Amino acid sequence: MENALITGATQGIGRAIAITFAKQGISMAICSRNVKDLEVLKEELLALNGNIQIFALEVDCSKKEQLLNYAQQAQEYLGFVKIVVNNVGMFQPSSILDDADDAFTSNLNTNLMPAYELYRFFGKSMMAQRTGHFFNICSIAAKEPVVNAGIYSVTKAALYSLTHIMKLEMQAYSVKVTAVLPGSTLTGSWAGTEVHPDRFVMPEDIAAAILNAYNMSKGANVDEIIIKPVLGQL
């Protein structure tokens, strides 16, 4: 049985990835700050595939102690974790000069720290097994900064850079690392928008691309996945 860990799994891209993994028969650990959403998603995943195991835990991934407790419990429950999807993130529109006093710390602790810590937690076991795959959900803003998303762009660029370092450190051990850079994707961040859905990338598109990258032959690594709206960014 293959096991995955996903951060921020109950909404948007994370939820789509969890559903896609369940359909392939991948057991997984899922987390969220919302217990009710976790319970609903767990039931949905088990309904899709009764042969998988689901470990669900309420976690604030911006808190290092909670994050590492989640990783430890997931490993004890599932066994070897072969796939880590660093999906959790935050976005608060603002220019840097107008940021709240805690914006830098909160963005850093949500958009970058969890991926760094989970790499440190799971990386050595993957090295020892000579298998595994990290997916870091960055953003196209990592390469194309957005004016009204200053610190978000900065922290996603840092995550993108971390992904490159991880790949260099892991490649001699056949552990794969992929940066995922979605463009404008129809998630809860766009709730209430009157823009037609055809102007967006769908979360399911991101999930399908991740699964395809994971299913490639042992010798192939997808360095990065960029998916943007066909009509351009919003």
C-alpha cells in the first residue's frame, strides 16, 4: 500500500488531490484546522475506496509543534510515507507597504515553513528507502510576482527555491521532487466571483497533473508543473 501525506487537504487543490489519490488506492494522512471538514472528507474518501486507510488530524500547519506531531502520528498510523504534498498556504491581498505587522511571519510560517520541516522529517526515510516524491504547491506568483500579493509572491518564490534545493539533495537517492505552479485556480479564494469558471484552472486539473507525474516511470522526474488559464491570468 502506498501512503501519502497532504497538508491543507479539505479545500480547493488539496481536496482535489486527496480525492484523486483515493481513486488510485493511495492511503493518506489529511489535516485541516476544521474538524468538521476533515470528518466529511474522510467519509468521502473511504466511500470512494474502502480499501485505503485515512488518518485525519486537526492541525494548524503554521505551528511547528502541531505540524511535526501530525507527521509523527501519520507515520505511526500509515507506515512509510512515500508521497508528501506540501499544499497548505495563505493569501491576503496587500502591497508590502500596506501589510499588517504580522504578515511577514504568518506568510512565512504558512507558505514556507511546513514544506521545510516536512522535508526534514520525511527526507531521510525516503533516502534510506531510495524512493519517494515531494510535491510543493508553489504558485505562478513564484515566477511572475503579483503587485497586490507582495509577501505571498516572496514566500512562494522561497518555496520554489526550496524545491530546487530539495531536488538537488534527493536526486542521488532516486527521490523525486516536483514544483507545482498553478495560475488562477477556482478555489475558495475566489468565492463570490462573477467571473465565468472557464476563465480558471480547476483544482481537478492540478490533481490530475500531480497524479500523472507520480505515475511516471522510476527514472523520470517532472521538475515543475505550470498550469495557467488558457485566456490568461486573472
